[in-house]
Amino acid sequence: MFWTIIVFILTIGILVLIHEFGHFITAKKFGIKVLEFGFGLPPRAIGKKIGETIFSLNWLPFGGFVHLLGEDESDKAVLKDSRSFASQPVWKRIVVVVAGVFMNLLLAWALYYVVLAAQNFSVQLPLLTQHHFVGVNQTNENFVLVSSVAPNTPASAVNLQAGDRIVALNGHFINNSQQLIEETKSHAGQPITLTITDVRKSAFKDITLTPRVNPPAGQGALGVSLSGFEMANLSYETPLQRLFAGPIHGYNLASYSFEVFGQTISQSLAKHDINPISSTVAGPVGITAIVGEILKVKNPLVPFLDFVAALSLNLAIVNILPFPGLDGGRLFFLAIEAITRKKPHPAIEKYVHTIGLAILITTIILITASDIHKLFT
């Protein structure tokens, strides 16, 4: 657990630092004075001034920030300062605001490229909706997986294990779990041959066992529980597909996630139940638990990089949403200024962002409490 927490802290630290570095480096490039580069949110725990910038570590471990001169400021003298963020042309301010999101996208694209290259540019994704992935060759197939194996059963006797994929019975392809159940029942008391493999079909083998005629209640003829679902096989084959595999895969996962999340929200509204939504959202505690599960895998590097890429992609998407306190909220005010050619009142904008930040922190605390509750239920 100790190393899981350390890995989690380092992972979040890297994502936050890369995001804030985007703001920092573009501000410096435009000559804007950076007052503070903070990891975590205030109150400040420690800080050291290097040059004109304070580099700080703060008590609330939820993200980070870069504080620019003239940002959320109402003092007219500061607003007019030549090195103030507020005195810059609107296009420069837009570049500074979106730079953090762009850095997280770059990291996600780079990591996805590494992950795909490590798997010969071929991946599998469970299809929760009938989604079409763009820029990649897609073939869908049905999976029948063993979820669990009861002890002292025909399945356990031949070492059938959870995670095994059943592809055929007596040489006939199995298309879904119901077909397997019916075929097994029709051969009760007779030896059958199952062809099994792993999820990626790297190796096949045949096992022979005899379904029980009168199995115990809840066990079935073989003594296994099954799960059936559709899987999308994605393959980046052409040189162009492989060249842009990172951004394409990031786009595909983002669009697919939005589609699935939208479906989840619709289900929650239809059932008047928030549980489907809360089960798909994780905060710091939930993410730490996921990291712990990944580290238990025999070869965790590729799954871990895939997970970090997903975190970086989600951080970019969430930050660009037009919500006060986020980069997208600031971009919204800048867009209004660019269209109307009038700056919103600084005090009003500061007030709006402060309220938005308070709502965000409260939301994170509630999600964390939900994560803790899930661990003990």
C-alpha cells in the first residue's frame, strides 16, 4: 500500500507539473511575470522564491496553479503593468490559458503511442455501445469469458480458470454465453471438448470434461459463471495510421467515453438513481485503488502507462470545460472579450472564478468521501 501511494503521488505530480509548466513557459515566453508556481492548492505549506517566482507546495493535494501578475486582479496600476497578464493582447492570454491543456494532450498522445507500439499497434476495447472508431481498422467479435470457477466441479478438475475465453464446443464456434449454456445442457453426462484461449488469442488449447446431469443449485453443469460481451479489435496498420496513432487513439477514447457517459447519465435520469454515475467517477482515493490493482499485474508497465495516458487525457478534457475556476472558464471570458472587444469587469470575473473553485474543491471532497465509502462496502 505504501508504494501504491508513492506511485499515485508521483503520477499526479507529473501530470500537474506538466499542465502548469504549459502555463508557466508560455507566460515567460510572452514576458508575463509569474508570481507563483504552486503544487496543490492553498494554504501554502512551504515555498521558495527563485528569481521573481515563488515555487510552493500547498496543503490541499488537488492539482496545482500558476499565479500570474494581473490575474484575478482589480488594482488598476497592476492591470496596466506591461508585464501583467491583463495587459496582454487577448490572443496571447488565450494561448497561455490553453497551454496547460495542450501539454496534457501531448503527454497523453505520446504515452498512447508507446502503449500501442508495445502491442504492435493493436488493442481491444469492450463495446458498451455500438461505437465506430475512426482512423483505425475495426472488427467486432463476441466474447464468452469464464468469470469464476466453483471448486470440486468438472471445470475445476481440468483447471479451467477465471479469465479463460471459450471459443468453441466440439469444434463449433460459440457466439454467446447462452449458446454455451444450452449446448452444455444438451451434452449433459457426455464428454465434450472446449477450445479455450486468452483474451488476445495468443494460444489455443482443447480440454475435455463431462457436464453434470444434476448439478448443485446455482453452479450449472460445468461449475462456472460466464460473462458475454462484444469486443472491438482495433488495428493501426497503414503507415499514416501508425504515424498519428497517439492522437487518433486519444480522440477515439475520448469520444467513446463521452458516448458511454452520456448513456450512463440517461440511465440515471430514467431510473432516478445517481449510483450509475457515481460508480464511474473516481477521486484521489479511487485512483489510488486503481493504481494498486495495476501494480499487482505481472507486467504492469504498459497497463500503467495506458492508465496515466487516460488520466492526462481526462485532465485536459475536464480543464477545458467552460466552468468557473477551470482553464475552460477563463477561456470562456476571453472568448466573450474577443467577440465583444470589451473586457469583463475584473472584480466580477475574480468573484465568479472564486465561487467556481470552491465548488470544485467541494466536489472533489465529496467524490473522495464516496471513494472511501466504496472501499468499505
